Amino acid sequence: MNTPPAGATRATALAARPLASAWGANASPSGLADLLAGGLSGLRVRPLGDAAWLGVSEAAAAGVAAQARTERGTAWPQPLVSHYARYFRDGNRTAYEGLVGVRQQRLTRAVAMALLAGRDGGMVAGIGAEAGHASTDAGSVLRGADTADWLDEVVDGVFLLCEQSSWSWAAHDDVFSRSGEVVPDKSRPYLDLGAGEVAAQLAWTDYVLGDSLDARAPGLRRRIRQETHERVITPFLDRMDWHWLGLDGDVHNWNPWIHTNLIAAALFLVNDPQLQAATVARCIEGLDRFLASLPADGAIDEGFAYWWNGAGRALEGLALLEEATAGALDVDSPVVRQLVAFPHRMHLGGNWFLNVADGPARAASGLPWDMLHQWALRLDDRDAAGHAATFGSDQPEATAGLGRVLYALLRGTETRGAEESGRAPLVPFTYLPSVQIMVARETAGTDQGLLLAAKGGHNGEHHNHRDVGSLVVAVDGVPLLVDAGQPTYTAKTFSPDRYEIRAMQSAWHSVPAPFGLEQGTGKDFAAGVLQAPTPDDPTLRLALGAAYGLRPEQWIRSSSLNREDGRVVVADRWDLPEVPDRATPDVDITYLAAGTVRLGEEGSATILPDGIPAADIPVAGNGRGVRLRWEPGAAVVLVDEWPLDDPLLSEVWGARLTRLRFRLSEEFRAAGAFTLTVEATS
């Protein structure tokens, strides 16, 4: 085997600290105290009353205005202890997290409305329209309220967060494991993703609205700082046992997500210059651990969906540090360049992306494409810039979070470059050796035709699914041989029972099942690369035996895209031992399909996109499908339907997924070979 196991480069990368190397003493508490003494005039997001808010377009404001007007004056969402307790009772996370989420989204919209209303002296009714001409700014969509009204809405939302007993999500809080109780313990706050999000939201609110908050509710800003210090700043500085710090070498997406939120909290809510500098310095150390943990190719083993709440958060933190220090803390490292390229390299077509681990195959709404676009322009990555511009929206969504919404509103006022009207590059080939992922497209620059994505890796990846050796095949940008992706999280998701969940099992991925075996869990259950793909020969040849506890070479899979013939070829070869204990003599090869599956004459089947949500079928594709072919008599095809009652899955795939199990005949089982060919239908 000519490459090390996937992830082997991660540990060695920890020896380097890119931020410490680039910034030196400037990243120390004393250096930061000097840099931050000059104030925050370099921030792109500006406070209430700044002229920057005059340029926000009506289209951008409309993204938050309609719902903000509807909900203002109604009762706020109220998460209760019974919702919190459900996680410990029956494993349900969404009852509590959903209410917390909509409460924070409402506050985000209220803050945006206060800023937009306050830019014209407090009144917004008929800006421009009163002068008898059409308004091109946000005035007309804000008609009917003034700054004071929206500030009262903000004040109520902020106070509710300050009164909320826990900023942590129940799924993360250690109250039950410590005490057997389910009521949050205010004396021992748990610093998790949820707490970081609340702290950052309050920080951005305080920064942009400032004294106007105390003008409406004297004492509110003091309360914001008190709660943030007690729940976030003090636990962060006093404890070094938070798992997400990555001190044990396991650095995952919590690290940049929380550290970036804490940078905002420190910059806007910590008044003591020394304490502020110490907090930011500790955050920089954390971000440095994250960047140092990344492989040189910039691959994220959690996939495209988690890129936004991992690598994307790190990029936001780096940008905020640069702005807050007037450019003194800037960064242009090779790994940052690779991170910026990752999203477009995972693009299948349309709104579809390669999904591995706990990720959906469709891009979520509200992603901060504008942030990625800014980084791509800065690094002169035209492919990444064109791709981000393609997906950018004029209407930010509150689900993105307050900081992201504020940046998006103001970035829309900036001068747009030529890349702003760019298009997705749809690159012909990507191979990321650290995670053994190949994406190969039949024709560069278009989603028409076949696309093959193949994966090796190991089963100790973050948010892992047992998917070593799996593949995805798309036609005209729509995946038809698929990875199911992320189901709704419950208490089981991150428990020892994780692999009882169907979406996590190798039995429901497009992988072999020698002797009916399920793949094992952990880094030792890995693929080895026998042949790495190249742009001219997109063939990934993997030794998969170790994923099943066998010798690596006892199962070999070769996944290839033949551009000249317009076909994908998946060739499995094996030399198996005697049947292990507690196994069956059956040799199965599984493929998971979306859409409608029809078995044809012996040795063929078709998969059509019928049933996949219609909005995601490109018009140009005309709903083409794929035809599967194999040697007649090689296998009996067992068809298992998976009715999708989980909304996270059904929203992507429709009512069902279908598993095709090729159970090899005795002759072919003994011969040790099976080949599947995939072609686009005409």
C-alpha cells in the first residue's frame, strides 16, 4: 500500500502552530492588550446610527422584516424544564433546542430591525416614498414601527436569555451525569455550543445597539455582562478540562465554533483590558490547535455540512481578529487556502453536495456564503469566489445567527467584484488523500453527465458513519446512489448505541458485506489505498478488509469513472477466509438508492429521480436516471425499502430510500469477483 492510513497526517500536523508562528508576541496577552487598546473602529459591522446602515437594500431587509413584523407583540417562545428534561427521559433533543432556537432567531430579527429603523433618525415609515419616488433602500419594508418599538422587542429578548436558567443544551449539560438531576444547575454552568451561541448573540447585540439598550431598560447592559462573565468567561478561563479545547489531540468542530463566539464575547462584553486580552489570547491558542490539526489538503472529515460550523467558524474568528486589531493579526497560510476550496470541491451540482458522516446531501438555507466569498476574493481563489457568489443570497436568514446576519446585511452594501456574478466552477476532479475522498466529474464546468464520489477513510472519524469504501453516483447533478446522511439527533446519536441507528450502519451504505458482516468502529477499521486516483485516471482502488476485521487485502474495491465511455465501474474482488463465528456464508454487496428503482431484465436495473423533492431536479437534466448492469446470474437482488419518517431525511430524499443487496451466487462467491457498471439513461 502506497499511502498511510487516512488521518495519519493529522497527528503530525499538531506539531505546527500556524497562528503562533505568524503572530508571535502579538498573540500574547500583553501584545493583545496593546493591539486592542485602539478600539474597534476597524470592524466591518458598525453600531446603530452609522452611515453604513443607510446602504442596506430593501431586498436584504425583506429577509428579516416580514417575520419580525408578524411576531412583534406576540408571546415569546418559552422553553420549559419539562422540555429540558425530555432529553434525559426519552432522548428527545428537539423539544428544547427548537424553542431555544426560535427564541434566538426572533431576537436576531429584532436587532436587525432596530438597526435599520434607527438609521433615519428613528422613523422608518415611507423612506424615499414620501418624496414621491420609489425606494431602493429598506425603508418601505420596515414601515409601521420606529426604533423605540424595535428596541423594546430587543430588550425583551435579551432579558429572556439572561433569565434562562441554562444556556447549554440539555444534550451537552453534565448535570444528570454528575447528580442524577435534570434541572440545570446555575452554580455550575456548562460551556457548550449553545452557551457560546447565546454569549455571542448578546455580545453582538450590545456592540451594535450600545447605549440605546440602557436608554430603554437601564441596567440591561450590566446584566448582560454579569451573565456572560458567570456563564461563559469565568468557566472558560478557570477550567482546562473542556473536551472541545482539543488538549488531548482530538480537535473537532466544537473548538472553532466556541472559540470564535468567545472572541466576540470578549471583545464586546469584557471591559477590563487585561481580562479581555487574556480571554482572546486563550481563544487564539484554541483556534491554533484546530488549524494545526488539519491535514495539508484542508479536508474536513465531518464533510461539507459541518464545514460551516467548524472550518467556517474558524475563518470567521480569524476575520474578526484581523478587523479588531486593525490588520495586525492577519493570516494567509496554506491550510487556510485549502479550507476555502473545500466546499466547491464537494459540489455535485445544483444544491447537492457530497455528504459524509452526519451531513445532509443538500446545502442548508442561511449559510454564510458571503463570508466564504470574502475569503476567496482575499486569497484570489476564483473558483471558490465564483462558487460562493452563485449560492449567495440577498436575504440573510436569522437561522444563521446574529453575527452572520449583520455581516451579510452590510456586505451587500459593498462594491461587488466581477466574481459576484460568477458561476459554480464544477471542477472535474478532486482527491483529498488525508480522508481518501475522490470526486470525479464526466465533463468539467457542467453538472451534466455522471459524477462519481468514492471514499476510503476509517471508522473513527468525527461524526462517523460506518462508510469505509462507500460511493455516491450522481447524474446531471442529482445523486441517485447515495449516502442517507444525518437523521434527527437524539440521545442515542452520540451514545454507545449510535450504530443501532440505521443511517450510521454499513449495512445501509453502498459497501460490501462479506459474510453479512457489519463494519467495525474505530480508526483500525480502515481502508488502505492501493491506487490513488489522478485527474486523467479517476480510479480509487482500496483494500477494505480491515474495515470488517479481516486482512486488508481480503477485499479490494476499485471505483472508476470512465469519461470516454460515460460510465462508472465498481469492481469488487475478494479472497475470503473460512466463515467467521457468528457470521453467515452469504456475500452481499449493497447499494443505497434514492428515487424510484426498477429491476429490469436479468442483470439490469434503473434508478430514476422520481420521488426526490422536485425542486432539486435540474430542469436541464430532464429527470434522467442511471442504469445499473451486472453479469446475469451473478447475484440475486434483494430489494429493501426504507420508509422515511424522519423529516431531516425525507426533506432531502422524499418518502423512501431503497437498498439493493446483491447476494452473490455460489459460483461468483467462489470466483471472488463482481462488477457493477453505472450509465446515465438517455
